[in-house]
Amino acid sequence: MKQFVTMLGLAFILILAANTKVRAQGHVDPPFLQIQSAEHPIDLDGQLNETDWQRRFDHLVFQEGFKPGDVEYGVTKTLLVSGDTYLDTTTTIVRFLHRGLDLYISLQSDDKYVNKWGGSWEGDGLFMKIWDKSGVPKEFKLYFNASGDDPDMVYEESQAGSGEGVGYKMPGTVVNDTTQIDEGYTAELIIHLDQLGYSEEDTDIPVILNIFDPDKQTGTSGEEWNIGSYFKLWWGSEWGSETRILRLADPPYRKSIKTDETINLDGKLDEAFWSKAESVTVGKGSTTSTGGWYMQWGDTSNSYTDQSMAVVKFAHNGTDLYVGVQSNDSSVCEWSPGWEADGLFLWMTFKGVTPGSGDRMEIKNMYFGNTVGSGAEFQVNANVPTGGAEGASYEPDGTVTHTETNGPDSGYSLEVVIHTDLFGYSVGDTVMLSVVIWDLDYASSDAYQQGVSDYAPNWWGTQWVDPNFEKYYMYRGVILSEETAVDDQRPVKVAENFDLFQNYPNPFNPSTTISYNLPKRTDVTIEVFDLLGQKVKTLISATQSKGIHSVVWNGTDESGKKVGSGLYFYKMTTQNFSRIHKMILMK
């Protein structure tokens, strides 16, 4: 019977998701992208041959009918401008990096017909607006809008000196020539954000992006509406004021403050020096983490509902590097079908040496074991020097690991000591490492469901030292500094996004609170459904202001009659968002 109920519940979730056309985690039309730092300056030649472009990180895919993947996001809308059909369904991948206030944008297109759209100003490539710090939109264009035989890409900007752009025609591409099939193009664009009024304290850059794709034209006036097709895709709005956000993130270095206090390795982070330490916040949308991915092995029926954040702090006593982690995770567990678990996975390096995948050094303080109520297990692999690291965990009141029957957890904290002298480091050196925070949710053996349980690693540095997954590895630097405290840091922003939170308490009797976030004033509906998909009650149907809101369900239907014990679902719907969670009423 339990299996039957589970299958019904899962089926209901899938039906609702299909009816509302929602994909997991906003992988279509994300409200923001988290932009990582480039390790090296980009050589602006349009060819995308830098290592940085080939790393694994979030990017947009402009393609009709695109199905998103783990770090691949779709766009807002498409339009067939002219022509009866769109036969050359081009894929254009748009990637973003930054180095300080230099924003890099690349295009990688497999377009088979590269050309200008008749005698107009438009052509294959990018049209973009960036809102400057004062709120004025500035235009940037990098496109094939020149007439004649095989012209190069053209760069245009509305504010002189604010950027540069270069295109590269792939071998076999001849622009404005319809007698053969092209092999596409690539391009690189740099925008100097300081010229648009931004400073190092600014992180969120409002933008809109259009990718133009006219086909089978020679750039001759009169062809525009009569020959071939013209397809357009955009992120945000086509010409208007509905923007999306590029969030500058991923600082390359952090300072480890100096302390004379010996850590009490209990996972609690209650030593005085922790309050003065510099940190990174690792999680989706943070300005101080590198990246992440948020889907269950590419299963688009799943969604990342418990978007945890982990603050990772650094201090040192001599060459002993202290790493502290504080997480607000409300579902602390191990991934039931596999080894992955909540907690810290840290990659180390020897001084001056970048290890290959066979030499990688793993330090783990993670919630392995699937034993209800157990703490994290500390592990190192064979490549770590003997005695090179040690660690402990702490679970506060309210956290019961490896089970979902006790309601939301209250997070956890971890402490790790790395004896960096055994890795060749001295005081004053910069220790190169990568921090990965695993976030497994609703995945305990008593709760695991395919398509419902969540799986999301986030990281500062590199995720996985594996040439089959990440071609290039990127480590971040922690300086064994002489400073004893760090002043105010650059603010950490998180996603200003629609969100529906897990009800609390859960299970509940007689009532429970449902909270949700609205990033703008909008119409919103909160509804409760039973296991068979029948609506039990509408809790909210109104226009509400921006911010976090809550509503209480007291276990009654529309008539005010008490409903029975069992599994229920609550659904939040707005014009651009829909999400479902489950809850249990126990009497």
C-alpha cells in the first residue's frame, strides 16, 4: 500500500508539472545567472580557445525547443519574425565570465546560413542591453550586419569606450553566400562595467539578450520578408524593460585570519576567532561561490526545493588551517542510492603542484552512513599525507540526520583542521584548494523518491577533479595571513527569486504554516490538493506585494470541514512560476 500511495503522489506531481509547463529550477528562463571569475584574461580574438571558456559552469542555450541540462539554461521567449517555417534550427550557446569589472561574453553558434537580414540593420548574432548603474540602458551589438561578400562581424556600442567585440567565422563559413552550407561562428565580447558606473561593491547587472538568426539571405535590400526565415530568441525581453540578472560572483582569494587559540575540534564554531574570520557563502545565487548544479542526474521532473546555504570560514594557527562550515540545511542526509551526502568535500594541493585526477587529495567531512541521528564521518583518501587533516561535526537541537519523519532539520556545522606544512606550505603562503558543499534533500532511505529527492552540489573552486567531467580544474587561494580579523566584506547576495518553502511543522496537527517569497508584486495562488489530485482548499488567491509571505492551513476543506490524516500537496502558482511540495497531516 505504501508503494501504491507513493506512486500516486509522484504521478500527481508529474501531472501538475506537465499542466503548468514548469521545468526544474528555472532551467528555462532563469531570473539570474551566477557568473564565475576567469582565471586568466581573455584574449579577444573570437575563437574561444581559452581554458576558462571550456570549464563547466552555468550558461544559456538559445535553441528552439531546447531541453535543459544540469548547467544549461533556456531562454524567455522566441519569435518567427518572417517565413512560414524555421528550418535551420540554430543552436547558439552564450557563456559569461568576469575578471573584476570586465564582463566577458562568448557566442558559439552552429548556424548553417550566416548572413545579414536583407538591407536592414539586423543580422546573425547578438543584440544586448545592459542597464548602467544609474538605470539607463546601453546597447551592445556583435553581429553580421554588413553587406557584400563574406564580411566580418560588426561590433557596435551606444557608449563609446565601454567595450570591444570580435567575431570568428568557422572554416567553411562564407557570410551572405547561400550557395553552400556554413559551419557557424564564434565571438567574444568584453564590457568594461566600470565605464557603466559599476564598482567592486556591485554584483547584480540587469541585462536583456537577443540572438538573431536570419537564414538564406545575401544581405540585399528587398529580401527581408520574401526569402528564407528570420528567427529570434531572447532572455528577458526583446526590446523592452523586463530584465534578467548577471550576478558577479566567485572571488579568487580569501584571507585566513591569524589566531593563537587552539581549536576545540567539536564542530561547534564557538571559538572567538570564528566571528572575525573571512568567509565564502557556498550556494545557488551566492556572490562568493563559483557554481553548482541543481538537478537529479538530468531528471527534469525534479526541482531543488531546499536551497541551502553554507558559510565557509577560514582561520589559521601557524600552518594549521582551520576551516569552519555553518549550514542552514533543513534535510541532512545521504543520497540513498549512492555514496554522496550532505557536508564538506575539500580538494587539497601540494604547494606549487596541481594534482592530476589520479593524484587528487580528498578531505571529506560528510554525513555518510544512513544511520538515523549520526554525525558526519571524517575521511581522507590515500593521497593525503598521513595525519594531514582531521575534522568533527555538530548537529544542533532540531536536527536528526538521515530521516525525514522529524520535520525540517536545523542545519549543521563542521570544523576541519588541515596541517598545511605536510602539504609544503608555510605561514604567508596561499593554500590552493577547492571547497564543495554537497546538498542532498529528502533522500534518506525512509523518504527517497525518484523525481522528488533533490541533489545539488555547489562549490568554490572546482567541483570534481576528473578529466571526464571537468576538463580543467580551478583551485581557489586561502592566504595564511598575518591579519587577526577581517573588516566588513563585500555583501553576499542570494537569489531574489520566486520560492515556495517547506511547510512547518511537517508532519503537523492541527495546523501548519506555508511560507513563500515573491520578488515583485504579482498575482499568486496557494492551493491544497489530496492524494488523488482533487483540490481541497484555496488558501490564497490575491495580488500581493514583494517579499516573504505566510499562510496557515488548519486542515479544513473549502466548507470548513476537517479533513482526514494523510499525504497532501500544496501548490503555488503565479504568472511565471509554479511549484509543489508535499505535507503530512497526522491525527
